[in-house]
Amino acid sequence: MVRNTVLFVFGLGLSIVLFSCAEKEEGKIEDATTERQVKFMILNPGHYHAALVQKSMYDQVAPTVYVYAPVGPEVQEYLKRIQSFNNRAENPTGWQEKVYTGDDYLEEMLTEKPGNVVVMSGNNQKKAEYIKSAVDAGLNVFCDKPMCIDVEGFKLLEHAFAAAEKNGVLLYDIMTERFNILCILQKMLVLNKEVFGELEKGSVDEPAVVKESVHHFFKYVSGMPIKRPTWYFDTAQQGEGLVDVTTHLIDLVMWTCLANQPIDYQKDIVIIKARRWPTMLTRQQYEKVTRAPDFPDFLKGKLNNEGVLPYYANGEIIYTMKGVHVKLAVTWNFQAPESGGDTHHSLFRGSKANVIIRQGKEQNYRPELYVEPAPGASAEELAASLKKAVAELQSKYPGLALKRQANCWQVLIPDEHRIGHEAHFRKVTEKYLQYLAEGKLPEWEVPNMIAKYYITTKALQLAQQ
């Protein structure tokens, strides 16, 4: 159990990293902490998303950040990323990290409580327990997805939301994709009745909403090859694909076509079918992405006869939401093709038009937005309403344009509006800080978060049967 004060200092272009060990009551850093209302505590930062919250600084947030974690490489990886943000040439951050490491890191944080917002992004096995403990202690929680990975975790999460309301704290998950310009424009067009009409109900064979995403275990983040924790490939600790990335897809469905409407999962959601399948991971691939020379003991019992790990990262769900049929699918490959990356396909079917995001080889793996007439709808009427809608959007998003293709229109989006996944973390953090200042979340956020995790955990339970 060690208290490390990690202080990043800048001057004359020279970056100095000072490490000092002291007793808990010593080594205090004098800064603007007392002048700012929000003070971050980072709990067990085992996933790189924890660092991405701190890729920017915020006027409301004190520069001193309190970190509580077990001893090990994960907290060191987190600190290295923070150091890289502090040392970068353009817009360097000035975070000051006060680190406590030990097996009792959770208890130590709850005892000391030097901050008022707990940022969680790491091992998901006990995340629901950590969330409940934090809100019971009167702490706000800003949590990376997923908040829970199984049915038991979902039950605990429901109690946590109730406790958060009772204690007057805000529990919120980090939904970055709401700040993706493609998703924003898709939502605006879907909500435009002149362009889209009414959302279809669809069917199991032809859902009204289809969202599919492809991800990769090995990729680059902030210019560095990603290093995933060894436990990341244990579904008991990370969770299966059905309960992980699908959180973003479910969130976008609600946020797009039922904007600002609360969802009651007991009345509004019916899960029709779900399935899961593994990505096969070799020892060499595991080593490349974790830097570990071999599978750890907790994974060796899961290897097949060829010594390959079946990792259940892939899944598909079909469900109805207020009678609308939705299909979601998530696939994980080891590494993206040349010039490729994670991809997102998204379709909303309306009575007048279909609004689609495509990101395949034809688009050079760059997401693009398309609008096509619905079957039986007038292409001429769509062209007129679409031109009007895009003209109105140009005041907020200058440079938007339309390009006619054989059977649809492409919405041309200037690069200045495509800020990238890592920049979305600043946007979602700013939104959370706004809610903290207001002292409440929008009324629909909490029931929709609960509905989201009901869908993921119930679908996993169904798929495993």
C-alpha cells in the first residue's frame, strides 16, 4: 500500500516527472483544487478510456486527480498516457496525479473521499459493485461502458440508480457516439418528418432499425499501439460482446428515434432472439496485444485442443422497442485491413426515406451518410425536402452539401466536423459536467440507461441458453 504523488511540471519546453513516496497525510499539492467544484477520483483505470477522459482539461475540474488502483502494469499504463498528454507540444494538459496503490484501493477511496466524481474504466467484473459502493457513499459516478455484464450485475445497477437518486448524486455512463457527427446528422434527418416520415415498425426479417459495428483488438490509440490488459480476454472480467459495445448501439437507437422519451424496460422492450459466437485468438495474437508471452492460468482452461482461445466477443440481438423491430450486431476481428479501422453501419427505415450510415470498402472505411427514398415514396419529393433540411443544417454545420448518386443522396460532411472518437470523450465529459452544475440528469436518461443494460444482460442470458 503505497501513496505515490506523481507531479508533472512544465517550464521552458522541458518536461520533468517527479515521483515521491510519502505517508498518506504528506506530499499535498498546492493547486487550484479548492477553487473548483469538480474533483476527479480515478478508480482502477484498467482501460485506456480512463485516460481519454483526461486528454483535455476542463475549467470546472481541479488539476489534481486522485487515483486508487491495485499495484500492477495497468495503473502505470494509465499514468504513461496522462504523462504523454502533459508532455505533448500542442495544448499540453497539466494534470497532477496523486496515486494510491494497494489491494484495499476501493476502501481507501471511500474512506478518504478527496474528490466528488469517481471515474470508472477498467475491469468490469466488480464494476456494478463499485458503482453501488460509490453512490452509497454519496459520490457521483462517471462510468465507462458497460456498467454491468450479467443479470446479477443488472439487479445491483438498478439498486445503484435508486441509491443515486436518494443521495442526490449523478450516475452516468460515457456514451461517446452521441457526439459523432454522422450520428448527429442521422438523428436530425430521422426526426425531420418532411424528409423521413414516420419510423416503420418493421419485422424480424426486415427490422426498422439495423445497427452493425466491427471492431479490432489490435489498433492504435493516441498514436500508440494499444496494450490491452491480460484479463481483457476473460469474459468473466471483461464481459461478452453482447454486453459491451452493444451498449453504444442500443443507446443510439433510443437517442435517435425516441429522442427525450423515457423507456420502461418492463413495458416497452421485448427481446425476441439473441446469439453469440467467438473470435478465435492465437497465443501469438494474444501476445501482440497484451505483451504477455502466454495465456494466463485463468484462460488456459478455456483453450481448445489447438491451444487457441474462443473469445465470445461477437453477438446479435433482435428486439422490439415500443413495437419497433431493432437488430444489432457486433463483430470483433483481431486487426483491421490495410487502411481500415472500426466500422459502423446504421439504417433507420422511414415511411418516406431510409437514412443510412455506411463505412465499408466502397467508402474507403470512412463513415458516410446517405438518404434514399423508401419503397413507393417519391424521389422528387425527397429531393426537395432533403435540400431544404440540409440548407437549414448549414447554419450549424457550415459546408454540408448533397451529392446525387444512382438511387440515393449522399450528405457531404466537411472534415472540420469529423472530430474523431478520442475527441468525443471531451464532449461527453463536458455534458456530464453541465449536468453536475445543474444538479440533475434529463428525466429520460436514467430509465433509458436502465433499459439499455436490461437489453444487454437479458440478451446475453438468452444467447447462453
